[in-house]
Amino acid sequence: MSTSDTDFDQQGMMSPPRPDGLRPCILCGTLCKDTYKLRCRPCYDSTQNVVSVNFAIYFNTIEHPQKYVVRRWQIETDANGPQAYGLVVCDTLAEARATLVPALMRIVRHPEDDPSLIETWT
Ligand SMILES: [Zn+2]
């Protein structure tokens, strides 16, 4: 599958719903019949304080020049502001997108966003 920019609607689904009705867990990628806030049951049980999960893709940050970086942001009930978790460093945007589970929604960047932010998936 090609992952050039033109493959996506402005806020379109990265992939169509699966015909078998299974959905990937947003955190671990496990396919499951019933998801809870887009998470599989074990992930949901261990992250009940998590209100929402986003994945942000950055390019050319100070720490990683000329690289694409994927970072997971979570809104948590017991935290002050979004919390960042994990870091995946890739050479291309396609590689960065391939680290995300399918069926996320793409959010395009806003002019006031961090200049290194390419897009966010939620
Ligand atoms: Zn999971």
C-alpha cells in the first residue's frame, strides 16, 4: 500500500473497516471483536485513567534532524495536560505511518502547531 499524502482524505480513515468486523486495539494492535475506547480489554483495564490517545508524527526535530518521529500522547484523568509516551524514529513518512494501527483518523496540522508536526492520528 502506498502511503503518499494523496491516499488520505483530509480527515479520512487510513483503511476501510474490516469485513470481519474486527478492530485493532489503538495501543497494542491486537484485533478484537469488542473494543473499549478503541482499546482491547486488557489494554483498557490497564489504562482506565486514559481519556484519549493520539499519535503525532514529527519531522526534523532538534533531537532527530531529517528523521520522522512518532510519539504517543495521552490525556489522563489524573495528569496535568497531555502526557507523551514512547518514541519511534523512522527515515520516511511511510515508515512512520506504518507503525500506527489501521483505522485511526488523520488530523492535519494547524498553522499554529509546532513547525515540526506533520500530522496527528487519533
Ligand atoms: Zn491492546
